[in-house]
Amino acid sequence: EAAEPEPGGRYEAVVPHWFYCKVTDTRERWVPFSAQDSERLEEAHGAAGKTQDDVVVPTSGGRYDVHLRARQRVAVYWEEEVSEVRRCTWFYKGEKDNKFVPYSESFSEELEEAYMIAVTLGEWKKKLESPNREVIVLHNPKLMVHYHPVASSDDWVSTPTEQGRPRTVKRGVENIAVEIPNGEPLQIDHLVFVVHGIGPACDIRFRSIVQCVNDFRNVSLSMLQAHFKKAQEQQQVGRVEFLPVNWHSSLHSTGVDVDLERITLPSINRLRHFINDTILDVFFYNSSTYCQTIVDTVASEMNRLHQLFLQRNPQFKGGVSIAGHSLGSLILFDLLTNQKADPEEDEHCAQGSRTTSSMGGIEEVKEILKKLELSEYCNVFEKEKMDRQALFLCTEKNLKEMGIPLGPRMKILHYISSKTEIKVCFLDCLMNNLSIPLSQVSANYPQLNYKPSIFFAFGSPIGMFLTVRGVKRIDPNYSLPTCKGFFNIFHPFDPVAYRIEPMIVPELEFEPMLLPHHKGRKRMHLELKEGLTRMSVDLKNNLLGSLRVAWQSFTRAPVPALEAGSSEAEAEAEAGTEKQPDTKPEEPPAAVKEETPLINVGRLNGGNRIDYVLQEKPIESFNEYLFALQGHLCYWESEDTVLLVLKEIYQTQGITLDQPLPGSQ
């Protein structure tokens, strides 16, 4: 620390700011900590001088720890290269540099001491030599430059000169063009685990799940400020923490890559390597051996992260939700369908609702017998304590032993065979001994240590995988055993995404819910498109009406027999003109309808809609195929997706948006 000058001097000590070094493709970039984190680090730095122990300061919302003595920034929840940390006061920028770079702490102290003397004594034109034999000249408080050394003919004895292009030198972070990030609210209201899809890269820029979830979290902070301002002011809302779950590295550390390398052809090497590293993940998940590795990794990692989070945040009382992108959503769906609910609580499976009392099931059996006109056998089934589930397990032998005659037996067995639906839950398939295709790869699915509030699926192929597994319909009464909310969110051009609702209500054709734009309206090109569709429908209807009137007047009798008859004909023509709208104009397409009719889509999302489609951007509507890949990778930075996630999470706490968005449920 530079000593304070004598009283009367104009010198003021520089205010330090803490930075960390981010290395991307061997390029170093110094990133400032938030003002809150920097203040905490400076406070700990001041206190650290009094103790020999290493001081650890949590930063970035508790996701990174800074070890002050070692000057290292270490990731808490995931594996990441350790970053160098620096207490920065002086900076330089070269001609080709985009940003200012901090000097080392020791050299910054030398610069600060020289600056203090220059200011106090009024003696400028001070020259300092850096450790790299470079010269820094303090011309005046506003002009300080850094010169590269230029070697003379005898490099051994030459002294640094002021030749060469100088670098700009600045004192204090307030004098350099750098954006200090806003700190995150300390209060965490909800925790969300995010599981990635195939491959190590999660977006079009080939970034990792950690970087993509960072983007998602940053967007959520800006959406909270924009749409939950009132709740923030009343301190009802803090923030939602999003933590990434990585399973790809564990799968590919099993030695399978070495086995694949032996059998991979040498041609088109890059493409084959890309396929081995990404697309084959789908096949791995459909292999019972590697499926077990994947589900074990995902479940154990989520349990580990949950336990670690609670250790570091003992005051946390919020809920937990989970989100999955692409194949990650299928992994989570399979895990959730195999969770075991508490026996004392209501459990719902694909067969229907099962309660702690069997009375409801017996009543259902009575209803079935009534439908089959076999009410006289109700007492027999009640005596045997036969509920709906037991009824569907009955064989002809069982019914015969109960004393049911052949005719009624045939009726009951035919009803059972016609109503037995393919189940979603693998455990139910085993329990009910149904001879149907298994809906999942045979694996021992681990249990989670918590009950998720909501499951969000982004660009999800769940519907396609269920269909390929032989599941034709999801029972409307089915809900995930431990998770009551399920949202299937997709971009309209996403080639990997599939719907869920048509599997629950196959007899109806209806559109998914259109996600409202985060600024509170439909995108202009969609409004224009719908307006043009309306106009064309109106024109078509008007034209048909005009043609009908013309045809009626053409076919009218040219010479009326009687005056009265003529007036009657005119009355009919007028009536025909008035009735012209009865020609049932064509229904406008679903996209044009402003109000979406209420549709019962079962209990998978607590009776609420499941499928939500994003609005494409204007440029994307020009060519669907061109933006298909981008459509599958767009969710990480999609404000509309993030806002839906926040809206549904905070709705469970009774907190709503400042202003409801049009078209939102």
C-alpha cells in the first residue's frame, strides 16, 4: 500500500477493483468482478493481512470461490480451469488491444508510489522501468504512456528508449472503458438444474453447458428486473439459480471412445469424430449398458449439486425444478416417470389415479359393470375387493373362479382388452404384467433426493421417442409421480422437437400455445401475416356472397305471373341477401383465432397446457430450413423462454408478473 502524503497534498489514493483472467483459445481477457464482489474481496484483503490463514470469498452468486492468498478463482459446482485473480489499480492498452490490461500488483504499487510523489511535489515527466525493460512516463495526471524497448546495435548494454508506438496508461478502473457487471441479488428463491443434450457443445458457437447456462441465468436476471419490478421493490423476489448438469464427459470417460476409434474409418476424419462425439449419444442412451451410466450420472450429479447447494445456502427454503434440452429432456422424463412417490400421498400413474383408500377404485368397477349391463355382479366384485387396477389384471380363469358365467366373462375380458392402453411408466408395465412394448430401456433408475416442482423441456424429442418405443397414447389421468408441472417448449423450426399433447388427446387437432413476446405483443411480422390471412378470408367470403346473390338474380323468373308473386320473389331475394352470411364462411386458421378454446390435456401438467411454441424472428421466417439448426439451439438466449420459466416458477409462490402478457395462460 502506498503511504499517505503529507497533509495539504492533492493526492488521493486510487480505488482498487478486482479482476479475474479468462483464457479462451489461449487468449487472455481480464474480466472485472461485480462492484459487490470487488468490495467484499477488498474488505477480506484488508482483514487478511492480520491472519496467516487463506481467506476464501464466495463470488458470482456463490458459484465461484476466490482464494485470496493464492489469488485464484475456483468453480464450486463444476470442473473448470482455475483463473488468476488480481487486485487492479493501473492499466495499459496497446494500439492493437481492444481492452485495457491490468499491470501486476507489485508494479502497480511502484506506479502508484511514483504518481503520489509526482502529485505531491508537482514534479512530472517521471520515468519508470517495468520488469520487462519497458519505460512508463508520467507526463501529467491526464497523460501517461508506456513505451516498448527498441534494441540498439549492442543489445546487451542498451537502455530502454522512448522509441516505438506507446501504449496508453490509465490509473483507476473509473478511467478505463470497462463495464462493471451488476451484482446478483443475495436472496435465492428457487433452484433449477439444467441437463444438456447430445455432445459437449450446446449452441451454434460450440460453447459448453456451463457457458450456455450462464447466458440463461443472465437473461433471467434482466427479465426479473423488467417484469417483476414491483415484487423486487417489495423484496418478495430475489433471483432463480440455474446450475448445469454435465453427463457427456462421464459417458465418454468410460473408454468407449477408444473402442470406437479402433473401428472408425480413416476417411472424412473430422465428420466421423463429430458423429462419434455427438450423434452417437442417442444410440448410447438406447443401449442398456450406457443408458445405466447416463441415468446414474445425471441423478447422482443432481443429488450432489443439491446437497452442496444446501450446504452453502443453509437459509434456502425455496423449491427445486429441472430443465432439459434435447436428449437431456428425455433422460429427465425417464428419470421422473420412475420416481417413487411417498406411499401416504396420492400417486397418479397411466392406469388412473390410485388413492390410499380403494373405495374409489371399487366405485369405478361398479361404473364399468353398469356400462356392460352387468350390475348384478357388483356384489361379487365388491366382496373380492376388486378395484379397477385389479380388474385389469384379471384373467378368464380368475373370473371363472369368482363364479362369473361365460357370457359376462367374455364381455368383461373384451372390455379389458379394448381399454388397456400402453402405459408411460415402465414400473407400471411390470406391475400390471401387460404384454406391450416396454416404454424405456431396461435400467435401474435412481431416485432423486427431492421432488421437483416443474419439469421444463426445451426442443425435446420425448414425443418421438415414446412413439418409437410403442407408446401410442398417454392416459389423460397420468402425471409424473413426484413432479406436478411439465412444460414442453419448442421453436417452430426446431427439427428435433416434437409435441406431447396430441398423444394425450389424439382425437382433437389443435395448435400449441403461442408463447407471448417478452415485450408484451406478437412479433410484427406474425401480426402482419395474420392480418393478411384475415383479409384473404374476408375477401373470399364476400366474393362467395356476391356470386350467390348474382346467381339468384340470374335464375329468378324473368316475367312474374302476378304482382303479388313478384313482391314475394323480391322478398325472397332480399331474404336471401340477408341470409347470405349463413353460407358458413371458411373457418379462419387456428393461428388467426385470438382466443384459444379450453382443451382438456390431462393431468401431466396439472390440467394446464403442455406444448408451448416460440415466435420465430422475422429473418427466420424467410427460410425455415436455413434456420433449423439455430432453432434447436436458440433456447439459451431466448427471453420468451426464460420469461415463461420465471413466470411458472414464481406462480408456485403466488407471485405474478407486473403486467400479464397478452395470450399467456
